[in-house]
Amino acid sequence: MKILNYYNILGVSENSDLETIKKTFRREIALYHPENNSHPDAKQKFDALVEAFNVLSHPEKRKEYDILLKKSQTPTEVAVITEKEEQQYEDWQKEAKKKSDTSWETPLTELLLLDLFFDFGFIGLFDNIGDTLGDALGDIGDIFDIF
């Protein structure tokens, strides 16, 4: 099984703190969002960024991922990735794909405003709480059109 290097995808080091990861993710996601990038490969890069952020911004997932990444970089005779670890990795990918598809369709202004004002870090944005706040706030971008 090939394990993607999420640190390389985001362009951060393995010892980066959460704030650095968030800042880098915000910058990169804005570059590949469909409002700013119509290149055919943009969606693939966008998906990879969301997948990487989905794991690296969650402390427990990141801890498990770091172990899995180290195992995957070890010669195959020595490293054994268990069936449970493989399933966990696949679950992370599926979860991230759903989040990526939702964020791809969401206006960038809304994604960034919710992230900045409510510090969802793009994670909670796609959970029930994010959906509820999004419904309650409506099109928050209209508020800032007057400035």
C-alpha cells in the first residue's frame, strides 16, 4: 500500500505546528479553489490538500499517520502495515473526499470567513455544526460586499 506524504503535499515539515499547517492550507486551498483556478488538475490538487489537512490538523489522526508513514518508508521486509491501519488510512481518504467535494462547491469567501471567524480549521465546516452555522448565517459574503 502506498501512503501519501501529507507533509509534502502541504509543503510543511513534519515538525510543523498546527498554526503553520492551517496557514499553509488556507493559502494553498485558495490557489486551487475553482474560483481561482480552472486548470483541469486543480481538483486533484485540491482533493490532496483537503486529505492532507484532514489528517494533519487532527492531533490523534496525525499521531497515527506519523506511525503509518514511518512504517511505509521502512524496507518492506521489516515494516508491516496491519489490516487495521490500512483500513484506517482508507477511511481517512474517504472522509477527506467527502469534505473536498463539499468545499469544492462552496464559495471560497464562505470557506475562509467561517474558518477565520469560527476557527473551524476547515474540519468542522463539513460536520453537522458547520452545516448548521452555514444555514443560520446564510450568504455571509454579502455582508462584506458593502466594504
